[in-house]
Amino acid sequence: MVRPRLKDVAELAGVSIKTVSNVVNDYPHVSGETRARVEAAIAELSYRPNLSARSLRAGRSGVVALAVPDLDNPYFAELATNVIEAADRRGWTVLIDQTQGDRAKERVVISGIRDHLIDGLLFSPLALTGKDLAARDDRTPMVLLGERIGTRRSPYDHVGIDNVAAARAATLHLAERGRRRIAAIGVQRTAVAVTGRLRLKGYQQALAEAGVPADPSLVAPVARWGRADGAEAMSRLLDSGAPDAVFCFNDTLALGALRTLLKRGYDVPGDVMVMGFDDIQDGRFATPTLSTVAPDKALIAQSAVDLLAERLGGGTDKAHEVCVPHRLAFRESTEPSTSGSPHEKAV
């Protein structure tokens, strides 16, 4: 089948090729009647603009990169889906890279080794330092996701959430349900585990605010934030004196914790309430369904793509700091009456 051309759309709509081009490129000075006629012709012919040719004329590839630590982590997989959707609305293709949180790989990502392929970079680093960013000499526009690296004078746009406030709200929810032995799963004993430290800080703030004694034995460290790590940490907590609630620093840890509680005969939420973080889809289909902190992943992705587009368009040199809101989704693991249908609270 021959692919329809701009000329074919123009002939069917009874307008010039230039008018079709103006409609395709969303040029504002086209009458409503003419625009409707052209759009009807585009739909009838299933015409798709040649984005590659358009990008080449602009001196760009039309490709941006997204680098994340681990696509096995459902949060990053879901974030990647949102980034792809936001980028597609701008006609961009997304190249996805996985760093495994390794500093050497993350330094390669920012070094510009792929600068001949991509127009810009969206990057969620784990191990990168402020010194690494300061030493970067590649001029490819970059937007950082996750935790801020270095000082606020960094020249790079940043999109994230308030992890301290989110963890505090999640822990307070458990305390407000009358729980007094609230455990935390997710601390990592590494220099780069910034997110875990911020969520621990929020957990500790909530305990102090609620008047709940802080018990160091209820803080369970893990090597990684996977299901097996959560299951093993929950087992250790139960062996040392069962908590009546647990705040897990991400949902995959919480899913592992739920599995251990089920195997060992504990009722959730009756005996132990479980709260996660990230609102991944798996948590909505767990038994019981998982209460969690729900960052607005779609807004994170859209904000990052918009900032990158502004950079590519020659926008201001001033770095932007975007803090995306989050909410709490209360499900069966803390609310037995929900029957799987969450009620939510913006925090």
C-alpha cells in the first residue's frame, strides 16, 4: 500500500500543500472550516506526518533518551510508559537505557557517548555525585528525575517528589489507626541510598509527631528493594518481636512482606497493617490490596518532557525545580472495609 502524501491530503481537502502543512504543524492562522476539512482528509487517508524529515530539517534526530536504574522495578517500568506517552505527543521517540544504579554506567550516560543519536536526556540516577555532574562537559540538554544531586545551583532541571513528607504521611496513617509498633523496611547501608534515607527521615518524624516510641529493632535494612528482600526483612522482624504495622519504602518490598505474613498465618490488616510506596499496578491486585503512597507518575513524566522541550526550544538558562504532588491510596492492607476500592487523600 502506497503511503499517502501531503499532496494527496491537499487534493482531497481542496487546499494548497502549504495549508495542509500549516494544519499539521498546528499553525494558528487557519480558519476553523479549513482546518476541519484538512483534518477530515487526514483521517480519511490515514495520513501520518513524516516526523523524521521534519526533525532532520530542524537539525534534530527526534529521539530522546530515558535512563533509569532498573526496569525490573515496576515503578520505573510504569514511569517509562508515561514518559513514552508524553514524548509521543511531541512526536519524539524514546530510547531507554538501564544503569542498574552503577556509578560507572551512570557516568557514561551523562558523558555524551550517544549525543549523535539523541536530542536530550531524561535521567534518574542513583549513584551519581555532584562532582560527576560538575565535571560533565556534554552539552546535550538533560533533565534529572528522582533525588536532587549536588547543590540547588546546579544548571540542570529537576523533577521529583517530597519523599520526607510522603513517608511521614504514610507512617502517620498507621499511627492514626492505633498502631504503636510500626516497623520500617527499606533502609540501605550504602553511601548512595539517598531515597531510603529521606523516607527513613519521614518515618522518624511521624513517630515523634504521633508520640510513638522509636525502636531501632523495628528498622529492617535490605540490600535491594525487591520482593525477596521485603519477604526476608519481614521474616526477621517477626522473629524478633512482631510489629503491628510496617511501612515499606516501596511497593515491591511491601509485596514481599505481605507474602511472608500470609505464609506465617498473620492477618493483614488485623494483626499487621502494611503500607507501601509507589502505587504500582501489582499492588492493586495483591491479596489484600496494598495501601500506598501514590506519586503522580504521569505528571512526573509530563513535567520532565515539558522541561526538556523548553531546553530544546532555547528556553531560559535558569534551572527549574519541580516538586510533583503525591497522595495516599488506602486499600485493604490498612483498611479492611475498602473491599479493594481505595479512598484517597492528597497530602
